[in-house]
Amino acid sequence: MNIKPIRNDDDLAAAFRQLEAVFQSAAGTPESDERDIIVTLIEAYENTHYAIAPPDPIEAIKFRMEQQGLTIRDLEAYIGSSRRVSDVLSRKRPLSLTMVKRLHDGLRIPYESLLNSPN
């Protein structure tokens, strides 16, 4: 096992090549231990250098609407009148904390997405 820290993108590419060689290893083998260590190193490097920010709150709502086939009328229970829903979705009105809680509880949209700064 030849494990090295990942300090740059060249090291990352080398780690992926090394991972490819041990990826299908059976559990409990030295190769599977190597695989687990390499995956941990890759995740740490990517989380530091290529972190993915939570989505824009309005995009998160629109995504959930698309996923569940929801309409503006369906969002009234969480946001308010259809006019208010339209204003929120068109970014004319910000989400209130009450709306955020209702959207989280009712549609299971993560708080981190709903409370993220809009684009």
C-alpha cells in the first residue's frame, strides 16, 4: 500500500487511478482497506477544493415542485396566497422564517437550501 496525501489536482488524478485498481476489492482484504483510505482522502480533498454549495432557495423550491408535480396552488399551504407564491417564486418577495419552516416540514426541503443566500 502506497498512500500519499492529495495536495493538488495531479495528486487527485493519481489517487483516482490508484482507486480504480482496488475499487472492486473484497471486504476485509488489504486492498479494501486501501480503497477506503483512498476514498477518504479523495473526499477530503474534493470537499475542500470543490465544495458544492447548497442550491438557491427558489431553485430548491422549484426543483421540489418538479419532483412532486406540484403547482402554485399546492404551495399555498406553505407560503400563502397564490399571489404571494408567485411573488416568492419570481423573487419579488423573500421567504419568511414561517414559510421556510412550513416548506421544510411539509415538503422536506432542507433548511440549508431554504436559508441559503439567493443568487
